Amino acid sequence: MKTALVTGASGGIGLEIARLFAKDGNNLLLISRSEDKLLNIKQEIEQQYSVTVNYLSLDLSKTESVQIIENYVEHNGLHIEYLVNNAGFGDFGRFVERDVQKYHEMIALNIVTVMELTQRYAQKMLKQGHGQILNVASIAALQPVPLMAVYGATKAFVLSFSEAIRQELRNTGVTVTTLLPGPAATNFFNRAEANNVPLFRFMMSPAKVALDGYKAMLKGKRRAIPGFLNKCLAFVVRVLPGGFVLNMAVKLMDK
Ligand SMILES: NC(=O)c1ccc[n+]([C@@H]2O[C@H](COP(=O)([O-])OP(=O)(O)OC[C@H]3O[C@@H](n4cnc5c(N)ncnc54)[C@H](OP(=O)(O)O)[C@@H]3O)[C@@H](O)[C@H]2O)c1
């Protein structure tokens, strides 16, 4: 049976994506740091659907994590048909005042691990002649984001990288889709210390975001931007002058 490898599956958008895979009869390999949550999710999903849920409790900002996943997949003979690079976090505040160590972890998780997992599993998918990858960026990827400068830049990487390799892989049977959510009601804002930011008042449900991304991935689409407001925002930042967009962004972001 096919297995979907989903990172950041202990809550939020990743958990909802994992549920969609299970509903469609796919086995799961779920990864995040919280072992207790993953165990509960395994029990819940296996009770509800006839699938096997494997999990690994790992800190994906650590370089050795990718090899640990690889060893686990090989050892258990898992057939990874789908890869969802979803784990990620942000940090709100003036760049000069924030903890640089946190930025190192963010870059390791949001960029380096996404790049490495994508390469390893794209290589395997190419060999088997099929496979689908969903990389979770953000609408923050579409313009510079004052007060979340490093986070926005990591997501710009995810978008640029994913669309470039999507093109390299065309006609191979392996597809790469990028999901660009706007604000969604998850733990993201607590971790980022970004509560009460004006831009984040209108939140989508993580289930709806996940469904849009999942459907786009199955169809092999290039991008999914969930929600009408987010699609409008994406259009506006594309057509308005860069300086104006930056001024608007700082107003919408400042508490
Ligand atoms: N919510 C939004 O408004 C929004 C908007 C645009 C894009 N996104 C993106 O959507 C993705 C999912 O975020 P979310 O909103 O669902 O946030 P979330 O509820 O905070 O979920 C983040 C997931 O990533 C896992 N994770 C975090 N750090 C990790 C690490 N070092 N190693 C392994 N797993 C780690 C978390 O699990 P543990 O804590 O158990 O490790 C959790 O499962 C992220 O890439 C985020 O940037 C979110």
C-alpha cells in the first residue's frame, strides 16, 4: 500500500493533511517532535480508517533527522508515494531584536530539511516512475514581510525552489505542488509570538487549507492559494509597486 510521509503532522495543517491521506486509504509516516501527540493521532486514525500509521518523533531542524527517516523507511520497507513538507515555524518581531539562534533553527527546518527530504524522495520517486510532493510555503512567500523578515524569506525559498524543481521534473511522473496558505487557525501564531497582528484577524480553518492543498497536489497543480481573500492579496502584491506593498505590509503587520 502507498505511504504518505507528512512532516509537522502533530497538529494544525499537517494533521489535517494526514487525515485526508488516511481517508483515501493511504498508510502514513508522520513526523514531528511531540511523541505523545503522534501516538494519540496514530490510535485515532487507525481506529477510524483501515490504514497503518507509523510515526517518528524527531526534531527536523537537526541535520541527522533526514538520515534517521531514511533508515526507518528502508528498514520498514515503506513505499513513499507522497511527501508533504509541512513542518515549519515563524517568529514575529523586529529582526535586530530577535534571537539569532531561533533563526538558525528556522532556516534549518523551513529550508534545509525541506530541500534535503525533497531531493531524497524525488530521487526514489523518479526511480519508481511516480510520486507526488506537496511543499507548504505561505502567502508570505510572495513579498518581503517586515516583522517576520526571516520567516518570509524562508517561505520565498520554498516557493522558488519548489517551482523550479517542478519544472525540472516535468513529464517524469513526479509532481511538485506548492501550498501558499494565508492565516489559518493553528498553533503557528503562539509559537511565532504573533497574536494580535491586524493581518492575522481573518483566519481560515486548517482543514480547509489542507483540503485545497491536498486536492491541488493530487491534480499535480503548480500552486494552491486557499481562500478568496488570500487569492486577492496575492494578486494585489503582484500588480502594485514594491515600495507601496512594503508600506502596506508594515501597517498590516504592526501590532
Ligand atoms: N497557520 C498559518 O497561518 C500558516 C500560514 C502560512 C503558512 N503556514 C505554514 O504551514 C505549516 C504548518 O503550520 P501550522 O499552521 O499547521 O502550525 P502548527 O500548528 O504550529 O504546526 C506545526 C507543525 O510542525 C511541527 N514542527 C515544528 N517544529 C518542528 C521541528 N523542529 N521538528 C519537527 N516538527 C516540527 C509541529 O509539531 P511539534 O511541535 O510536535 O514538533 C507541528 O506538527 C508551516 O510550514 C507554516 O509555516 C502556516
